[in-house]
Amino acid sequence: IWKEICQHFKPLYEVTSFDTWFKTVVPVQLHESTLVLQVPSTLHENYWKAKLLPTVEEHLKETYHHHYQVMLIAEGQQRPFAESTDSSPKKPELINFDHSTHLNPAYNFESFVVGPGNMMAHAAALAVSEEPGTLYNPLYFYGGVGLGKTHLMHAIGHQLLKSNPNAKVKYVSSETFTNDFVNSIKTKQQEEFRKAYRNVDLLLVDDVQFFANKVGTIDEFFYTFSDLYDSKKQIVISSDRMPNEIENLGDRLISRFRWGLVVDITPPDYDTRVEILKKKSLAEGFELPEDALGYLAGQFESNVRELEGGLTRVRAFSQLKDEPITASLVTEALGNLSNEPQTKTENNELKASSILAAVSKYYDVSIADLKGKKRLKRIVVPRQIAMYLMRELTSISLPKIGKEFGGKDHTTVLHACDKIGELIRSDSQLKKEVAELKKNLS
Ligand code: ADP
Ligand code: MG
């Protein structure tokens, strides 16, 4: 249930507020109709009580057609319900596979700024929303984090619903698809699962890189795909990498993906970034002078989400200080993030070399091998960890990190960072090692 809640609310909040209010929460118990959540502080408790409880309870009611109550406890507080010792089998929860309402209203074509890096993707998205199932099927977006893949997918959904309000649109992340599939087997609701996924006009599956190595899910997705494809229903997929770079995706899906159109999205150029900032600030009802816009656009090059984060920070700063937004205010607002330019580069260089040295020593791999091209696993993983640490601990840009590692592409660096990020979540040994390395470095 908690996973489902997170999936539902994640797209509805800014990343930072989602991280603050949801990621810090631990689901501790589900007792009959009471979901017990542990929050880290009274501040969280108050915020939840004031803002989130009613919405979450409402959402649960809609999703599960059942009235769940959410109860909050503080960290360290005892669980309110005795753990049940009886082994009577639990009633399987009725799963609701309907995620159609998960489109974020803010992600539409009107709010999307077109530039050289996303022009193809944008055109294909528009075409597909006008003539689903016929032109480019499937449509496959690939590109780095925060470049607008999810935004475009939602936009396709909105657009199709605009011209055909009866169209059945389903947007899911690949994780939701996986969870639904796994749960459908557990609770013997495969029939419902298939109906929910195959009885649609447009299926949007986001971030399919998370299908990597999940062979059972990949098989099921293949059947879903084929069924939709055969009945000329539109499928749109996104990923941070090319189909053939997703481990164990299987040749038949890879070749199916090639039947359609694969388009990449590359980072926005300067003008596009300025446009995005203008549009975003206008939508939120404030304005920035040209030089402030320019300065801000110059600070964030490879990720629109970070660019938006910068804008939010600048705005908050201006409100706190009760001063108008000027270029110097922007400099000041971002100042805490990036120190003075000169010392910043020096600092980064120093950190980069100490990261290489530390990783080399820890894993007994030479620095030359870390920077080299060898594909041996005992080298690849440390290499990716070193990239990951550079991304985490320094402000060196992705392309420059790539350069550090013998001229690799920034997308390679991104993949490495994502991969390690993923492993940290799933592999406790690796998590320990990275934590230890970080400790040594601080
Ligand atoms: P991705 O799915 O590729 O990681 P998102 O679609 O989540 O990226 O985009 C991250 C943020 O940047 C979103 O808030 C989105 O609205 C915004 N964004 C990305 N590209 C554009 C663009 N071209 N125009 C306007 N906003 C954009
Ligand atoms: Mg996305």
C-alpha cells in the first residue's frame, strides 16, 4: 500500500517536498484498516496531520474502495498493534490496476519548451497523440534524467484525451507494471491484470530500464506489447538508455522496439533553458530580469529538473529576503551551492583525484584501469563507483567527469551513476562499501 501511495503522490509534488514528506516516512504496520506510519519528527507529524492525512486517506479510498485510516507514530515509539501470531491466511487485497488518473496536469504540450535537443521527440509525441497506433508504434524516448521524457509522455496522454475524451489512457512506471504483475500472480488476479493493461488505447510505460534482468516481467510485458500492437493500440516507452543497453531485455522486445521510432532527447541548449525559465516563472506568477535569467540558465546545463530547482531556490531566497530578483540576488542564492568559481575548480580537481586514489586503493584496481576501457567486472564496478562518487561529492559536470575517465560520453557517466544508485538500494554489501569510501573521503 505504501509503495502505491508513493507512486501516486510522487508526480504530484516537487521532488524536494516529496523527499521531505514521503521518503522520510517508514510504513510500520498494517492492522486491519489502519495503516501505521512512522514519521521522523513532530514537524513531520504536524505537516502530515494538516496537509497529507486527508488526501492520502481519500486516495486510499478511491484506489482500494475501502476506508483505510492512517495513524502516525514518532520514531522509537512502540508499534500500536501487537504483531499477530495467528497464521490464518490473509485475505488477498483486491488490487486496483487502474492508474489512468495518474497524469500530471502540469505536464502538457503547452508548458513544454521545444529546442534542438528535444525537437524530434516533441514532434513524434505530437504526431502520436494525433494519430495513435498508426504512425510510430511503439514510440521510444531515451535520454538522461530530467530532460522531459515523463513530461512528454503525460502530454501525449492529455492531448489524446482532449481530442477523444473516451480514449483509455494508461500511464505507469515500469515499476508499477512490475508490482502489478507480481501482485496479480500472488493474488490470482492475472485475468484482471491483463484486462487492465490490454484494454487501453494508449499505454505509456515510463523508465523501462527498471525492467532490466526481471525476466518474468519482461515476458509479460512482451505479451502485453504484442497484444496492443496487434490491435493497433499506441505504445509509448521511455528509458534513460537504448533498448539494447537494458540488461536481459531479450532480443524479441529489442527488435519490436525497433519496429517503431526510437528518438533521443539531449540536454537543452542555452536559449531553450532561458525559455524554460521564462515559461516556468510566468506560470508561477513572477518574473526575472534578463540578466538574472541568463545567469541562472548558465548554471544548470544538463538537467531541466535541476534548472527548475535553481529557479525555486532563487524565488524562495527573494521572498525570504524580501528583495526583488536581480542577477546579484541569483548569484547569492546559488552561492551556497557553488563556492567562488576559482576555488571551486581547484577544490573539484583535488576531490576528483582523491576519489580516484581512494577507489583504486579500496578495490585494488589501478587508476589507469579505472580511467581505461577494460570491461572486466572487477574493474567496471569500481569505475562506476568512482564516477558515482564524483557526481555525488563534487560539482564537476557530467561531461567533465566523462573526460576524467578517458573521454567517456556523459550518458555513460549517467548510466554509471544510476546503476550504482540502483545497486545501493538493492545490494547491502555494495552499499556498505560505498558508505565506507565516502567516510574515508570526508
Ligand atoms: P525525465 O522524465 O526525462 O527524467 P521529466 O519529464 O521528469 O524528465 O522533466 C523534469 C522536469 O523538467 C519536469 O518538471 C518537466 O516539466 C521539466 N522539463 C523538462 N523538459 C522541459 C521542457 N522542454 N520544457 C519545459 N519543461 C521541461
Ligand atoms: Mg521521468
